[in-house]
Amino acid sequence: QVQLVESGGGLVQTGDSLRLSCTASGGALHTYALAWFRQAPGKELESVAAISWNAMNTYYTDPVKGRFTTSRDNAKNTLYLQMNSLKPEDTAVYYCAATVGRAAWVGIDRDDYNLWGQGTQVTVSS
């Protein structure tokens, strides 16, 4: 059973950058479509970014376009989320998610994914 562990969260100031990592154990990620979701206090879980199994396609929610970049290193079994120009509204618990992928497919709904990490807190102060 593949297990996902996020890392890299923390407390930063507006305009700062962070890179989140999601590392898999118990299996290889190269056949999985991957995604990042986040949940802010009192709000619903929302999709942030996603990347296809073959890395040919990516998706970003509008509020993060141009600021966040997701990538994957299959050799390291790791998914990344580079977050630049962070804003207070980016404050949330960030989760990575995985599901067996199909080539260029990207999923943007939580129901598309069946494997989840435990989350990492990102707090952006104003």
C-alpha cells in the first residue's frame, strides 16, 4: 500500500516562498496521477494543482496560477509544490493525493483520488 507524507510547510510572511514535498513509501509513484489540495480553517477542501502520470498535463486553480508550480520526480518518488509570492489567503493545511493514472489525465476533484497524505500546515502572515 502506497503511503504519502507531506513536508515543507511552515510559517512565512507575505511574498515569501515555500516548497512542499510529498514523498511516497510502499510503492512507486510513476504510474500515479498526483495532486495538491488545501483546506483553510472553516472552508471546504479545494483543489490547488494536479499533474498527470506522464507529467504532460498540469492543472492549477485560478488563485494560484502564475505563483505555484507542481512537478514530480519519479526517480525520487516525490511530488513537489513550489509556492511563490505567498499571500495570507494561501494559509491552509496542504494535502497531496494520488490515484492510478492514465497517461495525460489530471483529476481536479477530491473524489478522483484514493490515496492521501496527512497534510502539512502553511501559514502566511500579513
